Amino acid sequence: MSVPAILAENIDTHYGRSHILRGVSFRVAPGETVSLLGRNGMGKTTLLRTLAGLLKPTSGSIQLNGNDVTASRASARSRAGLAIVPEGRGIFPNLTVTENLTFAARANERGERPWPLERIYSLFPRLAERKHHWGNELSGGEQQMLSIGRALMTSPSIVLLDEATEGLAPKLREEIWATVRQITDSGIAAIIVDKNLNDLLALADRNTIMAKGEIVFDGSSADLRADEALIHRHLGV
Ligand SMILES: Nc1ncnc2c1ncn2[C@@H]1O[C@H](COP(=O)(O)OP(=O)(O)O)[C@@H](O)[C@H]1O
Ligand SMILES: [Mg+2]
């Protein structure tokens, strides 16, 4: 069996005294696309932030590509191949599109840069047209493209996408999904949080559902689609 891209075991995360993640174990194989579903407030963002090193778990362990990173900061996890596209996108308003992309640029651990600027611009022609615009001049969809592009500039092996298409019109949502598919088809593993169940079922190799800080389902799209009661209980559709 190959070494997992992410192997998190028995993770507990607190915000102060609030106990949020409760014994979460989560595995992503190299190149695998995993959806992370669940109602608001169930702990999805907390899990992504814990995996990325932006929150420190109170117990448990996290490995990236076989290396224990439990005690490593976000910057070290980024060097180890993990990139996060955060909820809210985190674009720098006073940098241009090109600057937002290039300041993040880094080779992977083998010294390769599979996603140079030109490749980002061919993935997102809209960004190429806006390359001299300031971050704060972009639409929501363009900001999301930029945030994804910036993650790719770090030459990741794993991308975490939080609320990937939040607030986007259907046509833009389709554009984002088409590029996410190109990214995962290139061999990058992904954990994707989004509200559009059908889009995720079509995209993901495997689906997980989180409720009250625990993983309550882990299975194929066919298995999840077949379980209407589960969908109703945890996703409210
Ligand atoms: N900064 C914070 N401080 C305290 N509690 C928080 C903070 N962020 C989130 N929470 C709480 O943690 C729980 C999980 O939140 P979150 O991970 O954002 O859920 P989701 O992404 O699934 O909507 C919620 O009850 C939320 O209120
Ligand atoms: Mg969230």
C-alpha cells in the first residue's frame, strides 16, 4: 500500500474550552479526491485548519506523505506539499493578480515547479486578462481563481479547498469545478468542502460527512447517493 498523502489519527481540537474535533481520523491517498460534507458549524473548517497547521490539535497525530508534521507550523506543512484555499479566499487587496501569485511561488521538495505562472494563466484565462489589476478589483469568482492559482504556485501534492464555490453563480461554479478537475487529474490530492452535494458526488473518489466534530460517514458516491436518510439527516436535502 502506498504512503497516504494525509494520515490524521485521533485528532482533538479545541477553541479555548470549546471541544470541537473529537477523535477524528482522516486519510487521503496520493492523488485521491475526498469530499468533506456536513452542516454549518460541524467542524469542517476546523479540520482543514488543523490539517494545515493553522490550529494546533490538543491530541492526535498528523502525517503528510509519511512525515510526522504534528508539531510543525503551517509554513513547514506548506513546504511538505500541503496548500489550503481558505474560506474567504485571503487575497491581498493591494497586490496585483501577478504579485498575488508570484509571492507564493515555491518549488516542491524535489525542486520542481509544475505550476509556473504561465500554466496558472492558461488554466484561468480570466486571470491572465486581469493580471495587472489589484486584488480588490476582482469579482468573487476571480478571487477564488486567484486563491486556487496561488495554492498551485506552491507546487503542492495536496490541496484543501474550503467552501470552494461559495457565493458563486452557477456558471462560475462550473468553471471552478472544471479547473478543480484538471488539478486533481494532474495527480494532486484534494479535500473539498462545498455545499453542492451533487457537484461533489460527481467529483470525489470518496465522500466523508462530519457531524458535531466527528466523521459519521466515509464511503463512495454510490453508497452516499443511495442513503437518502443519511443525506437528509446530515445535509438537510
Ligand atoms: N474562532 C473560533 N472560536 C470559537 N469557536 C469557534 C471558532 N471558529 C469556529 N468555532 C466553532 O467551532 C464549531 C465548528 O466550526 P467550523 O469548523 O467553522 O464548522 P464548519 O466549517 O463545518 O461550518 C462551531 O460550533 C463554531 O461555532
Ligand atoms: Mg466552514
